[in-house]
Amino acid sequence: MNNTIELEDSYCAQNYKPLPVVLVKGEGVYVWDDQGNKYLDMMSAYSAVSHGHCHPQLIKILIKQANELNIVSRAFYTDKLAPLLEKACQLTGQDKALPMNTGAEAVETALKAARKWGYQVKDIKPEQAEIIACENNFHGRTIAIVGMSSEQQYKRGFGPFPAGFKRVEFGNPEALKNAITPNTAAFLVEPIQGEGGIIVPAAGYLAECARICRDNNVLLICDEIQTGLGRTGKLLASDYDQVKPDGLILGKALGGGLLPVSMFLARKDVMDVFTPGDHGSTFGGNPLASAVALEALNIIERDNLADRAFELGEYFMQALRAINSDLIIDVRGKGLLIGMEINPAKTTARSICEKLMTKGVLSKETHETIVRFAPPLVITKEQIDDAIDAIKDVM
Ligand SMILES: *Cc1c(COP(=O)(O)O)cnc(C)c1O
């Protein structure tokens, strides 16, 4: 047994079950373990590493900024935050943004904004605001967020949870319509459910939800922490339905694979419910993170990573569908967010991931039956071919 694994297992909380590999180095789409073995990273840290590992331009900016100014808190202005927020708003068509660090914090920010907007703008009676989420959602791990979850394991042992949340079936606009009451402040939805198993709703679902929300003066808030920033073949997955949500949550790839950076973006009248002292974060919007995130956005735009994800995603999915194996029930996804569903009667997704690892491809199962393929968006066609060869072998 590897010493590092034993050491981590003895000191670290057992809240994950990592594959038995100890990574020591990364470059582009590749990572290396402590034995010198090279792997194609088909996970990219749940889409946080869309730019690839150790992107040279991002490293350059990181080091330059690290030598200038890093953490000062939002008690002061810095020269790096405004350019990041301006760029993020320009790219997404939103008016204003609030910077945080992790995805869960940005989701919490969205929930707080939605509730306060509900009271101040929509005139919902005190303490009555409702937020509607979807069955099978994943929005993070705080108490309020797992309280919204339908996944028993995320909640078991962690109650009681805050009131004011409901769930409706994902992919069913009628269900949303029926759940809305005069107290509904917002509908929170992932355009494609990532952790839920790469579930792609029918085309037009989000557009229909947007119409229902507009008709009922309910905010549509899209959690694009995983689907955003090019991952699904458009800058935002909501672009497929030509929907501009009232609130938008970004994270993961926003940090360029180097730092945790997230933000909640919204229409002016939504963001303006926040006043000084309402909400905050010591590290949110710090100049180091802001400099890196701005460059991360610039690279996504300049290198057309969304178009790249679209084309390579189609190619990858076609190749996966062409694999002749009765272990595969379904291949689905958009862009480079791909799920391969395994026949549970035959084997587990975990066992497939363990075998892929021995062939030099790193991935991770989501739930028991889905193998996720979400490589860095800088992957090449040839590298996808290598992955396909390994996957074919294993299947
Ligand atoms: C990963 C993820 C989150 C949570 O982000 P953290 O940075 O882990 O807190 C929230 N929503 C979605 C859709 C995610 O994929």
C-alpha cells in the first residue's frame, strides 16, 4: 500500500473515496502520479480545470499578481476587481456581480439575493419567501443547500434544514408552473444536471421555464457553476435556449484551475437589494483571484474554448456511441460534459473508473452508474482518440 494514501486516510476526514492514485504533477490535459505514470485527466476537477493544468498564461498572471498584492478584503478597493466583474458582466449580459470563492457560497449568495428581492421588490410578506429547486439537483454542500437536495445521503444526519424551499421535477415546465405561488421569489435550476448524472433536459425546457418565471414575476436563477464558461459547447448552457437568466452563478472554471473563484451575477434590481453589511466574504474578490479569473475569462473568449468544446464533444460522444459493448446503456451530454451510463446489472461505474485508471485515463463516477468524461477544454482530437482507445479496451 502506498504510504501517502495511508497517511491521508489516517488524518483526513473520510468524506471522499478517491481512486488509489497519488498525483504529483499536471500539465495541460495530463497528470502524473508519484510512480511517474502519466494519465489523461478526463475529470478536470469536476470542470474546474477547463483551461488544463498549469496553464502557462494563468501561471504567469498568478505569479505576477502574487508579487504585487494578494489579500486586502473588500474593506478597500483594489485595481483588479472591477475589470474582472466588468468582463464577466459583458460576457454574460448581466448588469452586476458579487464575487465569492466556492460555488456553494455563490449559490448561498443567490438564495439570499432572491429572498431579499422577494421581500423588497416583489413585496412578499415577511418570512414567507419560497424558492423552487429541482429534484436531483446539486448546488453544493452547505446546510441550506443540502436542505434543498432530494439526495438522501447529502442530508442524512445534517438536519434540521431551513424552511422556504420546494422541489419540482426537472425537465417538466408544467411542474414549475403548478408549484409557483404568490410567495415564490425564485426558481433555481442547473441547465444540465451535472452531479445528478449529466441529465440533459429537452430543448426548449429552459426557455419555457423563463417564460413561466417572467409571467409570474419569479426570478430565474441558473446555476452554471459546472455547465458555464464553455464546458457544454456554448459560453453558457442557457445560451442553447437563448435564455438570459435573472441571476447567474459561476464558479469552478472561473478560477482557471488555480484558485477557488465564484460569483453571483444578476440584473441590477436584483443585485441592488444588497446594502453594505448585508453579505460578505473575507476572500471574495481578492486581487490575486480577480487577476487570475479575468485572465481565465480572456482565455476562454480568445481561444474559443466553447466552440472547441462543442466540436470535440460531438466527436467524443459519437466515438463513445460507436463502442460495441453491452455494458453501456446510454451516452449523453453537451459539449465536453459527457456521461456514459453503465448497465448496473453488469458492473459499476466505479469499477470502470478503476480499470480506466490502469489504462492511463482518470475519471470519476457520479452516482453508481454514470462515468463522467469532462476533460480540460484544451484537449485535442488526438488526445480524445487516445482516451477512446483506452475506453474501448476497458469496455
Ligand atoms: C460543483 C458545483 C457546486 C458547488 O461548488 P463548490 O465549489 O464545490 O462549492 C454548485 N453547483 C453546481 C452545479 C456544481 O457543479
